[in-house]
Amino acid sequence: MRMVELIEKKQAGQALTEAEIRFIIEGFTDGRIPDYQMSAFAMAIYFKGMTEEEASYLTMAMAESGDQIDLSAIEGVKVDKHSTGGVGDTTTLVLAPLVASCGVPVAKMSGRGLGHTGGTVDKFEAIEGFRYEIPIEEFIDLVNQHKVAVVGQSGNLTPADKKLYALRDVTGTVQSIPLIASSIMSKKIAAGADAIVLDVKVGEGAFMKTVEEAEKLARTMVKIGNQVGRKTLAVISNMNEPLGYAIGNALEVEEAIQTLKGQGPADLVELCLVLGAQMLMAANKVSTLEEGKAMLQTQIENGQALATFKQFIKHQGGNEKIADDVTLLPQAQYKIELPALTDGVVSNWVANKVGEAAMVLGAGRETKEDKIDPAVGLILHKKVGDKVQKGEALLTIYSNREDVEEVKQRLYDAITISDSAKKEPLIYEVITEA
Ligand code: URA
Ligand code: CA
């Protein structure tokens, strides 16, 4: 096989075979196929697309390009959840203990955050003592004994995807549905998931700008998953404004605790119940969404969800007393309110701009080397559709420096106050079958 012929085949719009796709991914991973040929191939996919079969072959070839986590020592269906980049998205912190409290094993491998979205392990790291860099054997033992554990992403997971994503980033080939779908699915499969629940975000700052595009991506991933033997379900949700009220690591831990206590923000609660119910469905614990939601709600009301959270934090070395006393979480020195400049109704709160403001404050990383300040972040007081009066606080900035002028400016750029607002639904679609 010659790479140039395979590029030309894709360029002509023909479908590649499994052997051809494996040849490309293996050659690219070990350096025999140079970046310029791989870039041309990505561009051909960008324009010509891929069949479902090709996308499945690509997914598996990338999943098998490096380490694969073997979770077979854990009993039961291991369900993983993935979100395509949210701001203030605290769902994993809630769902891990909540779903585990229903008896479904949650073996969560998570990464650190970059840019305007926060990483799950960064959020857990806001808890004093919490360790996520644990050996895989310990991780598996924890899940077997207590149903839930979180581990940092292994260094050599899907190296083909890592290299390809870096190329796509600089060759204008990120926005391709088969490439995005296989990139996400390959990582979940290499991390050992038997079943996968996807939260595909739609919004100005999200990968997918329209519901139609998001639906196409979601359906592609569901089809890939089912084709490679992993039951996959998806939700299409709104990321036109941040989820919940809190953005920032310790603040989001606090919001997750409130949610596990049954006092969470309406949008976060709704999304957690739907995604959690899908996780229970994927694990064959329940057969309908309604049944799943009812089970989750019971676990919140009877205190089991919170109890599981405390045990989980304790077993990973964290101070579980934060669940009863959130002042034990890192606290910011300054609390600065952002006043509304006019009367009206909040009509837009661009999530990625809010996320960038939080990043500038120190809640996120601009480069991989940046250090996060767990204490800092934002608490929104107004969401889209809320009335405001001039001078009223739109949000509170939690900061460890007094000068937050740039952050304020970014936040004013992110919000629009008008005469009226159109409230978009939080969940556009729930996909439960291929
Ligand atoms: N997230 C990924 O992991 N891969 C993509 O290609 C896009 C978003
Ligand atoms: Ca939040």
C-alpha cells in the first residue's frame, strides 16, 4: 500500500477498507507516514466525509494505537460519560457518586482542562488531599470495593489521536464530524468503557454551533459505538450559557455537593437526571428514562448519593468533611460584584466568553503549564431570562487579586441585557437508540 494512493482514493470520495485505515493509523503513529501526508488525508476526509464503517475502523485503529485500559476485572457494565466541552459543567462530580449509589460501577478516567472548559480532575483537585494519580490496579480495586473511582488520563492513551488532533488544529480540519466522532470515541474505548453516554453541547462557543450539526455528530458517535459493540446513548444540550451558577473548581465542588443534597440549580439537576438515567439504561439497570430518573431522585432524597460521594472522596485521600462544611474548601480572598449597567432582561450569556474570563482569573489554564488557583471563579446571580435592575449584581467574582478590571470587561462583553429574552431549552434531544 502507498499512502499517496490512499489519499487519492479518499479524495475521489471512495471508501477505504479496514486494512487501509489500519495501515494509515499504524504508519502515522510510528512515524513512517509523515505529517504532510496525514494532513492531506485529513483534508480529504474533511471534504469527502467517511462512511459509518470507515469511521468505526478509524475509531478502533486509534483506540488500539497505544495503551488500552483493561477494566474486565471490574464486575458489571462499565459506563463512561463524555461531554464535548462545557463551561461550569459540574455533571461528572454529581454523576459519579450518584450513579455509583445505584449499584452501577463508575470507573472514570479524566483529563485536566485547557482553555475555557474546566477539567474534571482539576475540580476534584480542589479537595484537600484528593489523589487521582493512582496506579490502575488501585483504581480497579477502588471501583470493585466502592463502585466509584477517578483516575488521571494515562500518558500513552490513543497516541494516534493526540498526533492527529495536533495536526488538525493547524490545518483547518478540526470541524469534521467523522474526525471529531472517531477522536472522542477512540479515547473512551481505550479507557475501557463498555457503554458510553455522550453530552453533545450546542452553542456559540461549542464545537457544534447548531442543533442540526450537533445531532449529526451525536448520531455518528452513537452509530460508531454500536458498531464496535459499545452501547452508546446521547443527549444534545444547550451551552449558550454556563451550566448552573458556579464556574471555578472549588465553587463547582460546592455546587455538586448542593446538587447531591437535592438543592442544586434547576438546569444542572435536569441535565444530571437525564444523563444519569441514560447511564443506568446503558448499564441495563433500568429500561426507561423515567425509571432511571426516579431511581436517581430517590438516591438523592434518601441521602445515599451524598453518602457515596463522601466515601469516594475519603477513599481517594480527600477530606470528606467538605461535604458537611464547604468552608473547608479553598476560599478566595476577594469577592467582587459585577453590577448591571442597565435595566432589562438577560438575553445572552456567551458560555465560552464566561469560561475565558474565569480562566484569566486563574480558574483555568491557557497553556498546559499554567497553574490553576482552585479557589477562584464566578458565581452567577442572573441567567438568561432573568430580570435585572441597573446596579444589581449580575455575578460575584471570587478572586485572589484585587485588580479584576480585565475580567470584568470580558464579562460585560459576554452578557447582553435587552428588553426581552428568548429562553432556549436546556435539552434539545435525547437519543436512546442508533
Ligand atoms: N474533542 C476531541 O476529543 N476531539 C475532537 O476532534 C474534537 C473535540
Ligand atoms: Ca456550574
